[in-house]
Amino acid sequence: MQESNLTAVTEFFILGFQGSQGFRISLFCLFLVVYCGTICGNLLIITLVSSSKNLHTPMYFFILQLSISDILVITDIVPYLLHILLNNGGFITIHGCITQFYFLCASESSECFLLAMMSYDRYVAICNPLRYSSIMTNRHCGILSVACWLFGYSFLLIFVIKTAKLIFCGSNTIDHLFCDIVPLLELACSDVFIIQLEIYLLSIVIIFVPATLILMSYTYIVLAVLKISSSTGRQKAFSTCSSHIIVVSLYYWTMFSVYIIPTKSRTLTMSKVLSLLYTVFTPLVNPIIYSLRNTDIRKAVQETLGKLMI
């Protein structure tokens, strides 16, 4: 193959959703509403946790971190997706594509670690309630939070740098909604074996290790709750975990659907819809779940609205 062919591709054309202008405008309006709702919902959580003294606890501190991660994820995807929908596709440079992919994966990785830390917090609260305040101190929570962000953003660096060094040739069309690893590797002319190996190794560290920690935490939690004699006590203990269980289940179900389950039986449209679940709709649903199922947050909303109306 000639060198000119190897170095010809300097940008990609992302197709997005193909269809009539009316169809794309409808999707544009839908994603714009979802994006605005997600930003407002997560900013509300951040504001309430930061300003309400009743929410200055480890659990809500991690919920605040989760809201920041959700804002980063959806902001990395939706603004350019809106551009693609309006223009029936859009060009993006290779470096721009790699940058979008990096911030998406890094934010999602941080979210995996944050969800694991939230399950650890619930484990300590239920299994070691007398030592909870001495274990989950502000300093300890801060260290765990910083570790989640550092692990999420540092683990991906070597992998992304190697991906950026790939040579792309032939077609420059990505039939997807954003820059993801699978379509990128399909367009690469270089040997991608090492990168594929790194993907498997990183998935163990980033996805399976936090998932294992979450399962272990809830195993101990269930065993501890079953030992509680009163049904009221058991119900109260489970209620403190219900929101987190729903968020974890939704997050990992969508993640496994996209990256773990074999893709041969899926159409391109189905792959695009599944990718939207964890990049666009999960960040929208998370603050709704924590707001509707959490008495403290509902009280904080009522108090804030009461102060504004005075």
C-alpha cells in the first residue's frame, strides 16, 4: 500500500442518524431537551448537596461526584451530536475524535469507581454503624473521591496515546453517533492486537473490579440486614441502598449491553440506540432516581423553594 494512502485520512465523517430532515429535527429537539434536563437536574443535586447542611454526609458527597461525572459524559457527547443531526453528519479531526473518546471513557471509568465507593459507604453504614463516623471522615471521603477521578483519567492515558498513533486509511466514515473504540479500530490500517489486549485488561480493572466490589458489599449488606429482627429496621436499611442499587443496575446493564454482549447479532441502529442509553439517558435518569427515592433530597428541595418564595 502506498504511503499516501496510509496518511490520507486526517479527519472522520460521523454519520449519526440518517433520515429525513423532519426526523433529524425531531431527534435534535429530543436530545436538546434531554441535555438541558440532565444539566439542570445534576446541577440541582450539586447545589443542594453543597448548600444544605443536612446533606453534608459521605453518601451525598459521592452523589455530588456522580452528578459531576454525568455532566461531563453528556457534555462530551450531545453538543456535537446536535451538530451532526442538523447537518446530516459532521467532520471531526482524528485528534478531536480521540479527545472525545478519551473524555467519554475517562468519565465513565471514574463513574465505575465512584459507584463502587458508594457501595462501600453503604457497607460501612449498615455493617459497621458504630464506627461509620470514624471511618468515613471528610478526609477519607476526599481521598477516595480523588482516587476515583485519578484512576479513571490516568488508566486511559496510555491506551488513548497508543490509539492516537494508529494509522487510518481507506474509508473515513464512522457510522456511529460519536467516536468510540470499535469503529475507530475498524478503520485502522495498523496492527490493533496490542490495543485490543489493553482493552481487555483495562475492562477487568475498570469494569469488573468495581462490579465485584459492589457485589461483595451488597452480599455483606444483605447478610447484615437479614440479622435485623424487626421488619421496620430491615426496610429502613434496604431503603438507604435502593437508589444506589437502581443506578448501579441501570449503569452496568447498559454498559454490558454495549461492550460485553457480542455485537454480531445487532444492527448498527440498535448499537447506536444502546450507546445512547449510557451516554445520554442514564445521566438524565440518575438525578431523577435520587430525587424521587430520597427523602432528604426532597426535603432539601422543599426548603430551598420555600426560601426562594419568601
